[in-house]
Amino acid sequence: MDFLDLFGLLLLVATAWLWLDSLKAREAAVAAARAACVSENLLLLDDTVAIARLRFARDGDGVLRIQRIYGFEYSDTGNDRHSGSVVMLGSRVLVINIKLRQGPALKVVH
């Protein structure tokens, strides 16, 4: 096995890990968005989130993790659409952004 084969194998393993880690983070983001909508009597439209941004960031301990920002849409009456977002650091939900009728809301989750 030469260097190029080893590099290809490592790249394949890293890609598989990123894909599985992203699925786990996305499931946590959907659950967080759904819970936030339920707690505010809102309807999570399409029952899903979509990746908006992916980058590296450090957590409170200084460890480099993948930060993902997911967007979602919700409705308060069923006749309109509003945008919200979930910020994840690794598999942990950091912030859920939703705008309520009485003004902007920012739910900080730790």
C-alpha cells in the first residue's frame, strides 16, 4: 500500500465520519427546533432544518469543533412563514433564533 492509497483511504474514512456526525447533529437540530416551536405555540413547517453554514469554532474549553447553523421555517397562524435558525457546536445546541409577535427572541440553550 503506497502513500496515495493510504491518503485515499483516510480521506474516505474522514468523509464517512463527517457525514455520520452531520446526521447526528441534524437530528438534534430538528428536535431543538421542534421543541422551541412547541413551547411558543408555533408550527415547524416541513418538519425539518437545512444547513446554512458549516465552519470550525472553539468551545468553552478551547477544543476545536464543527459549528453548524441550520435554518428552518415556522408559522404562528398557518398562513405565513417566518425564518429561524439553530446554532450547533458539535452535537450540542447553542442557540435557537425565532422571532415572536412581540419582538425578536433568542433562546440560549446550554
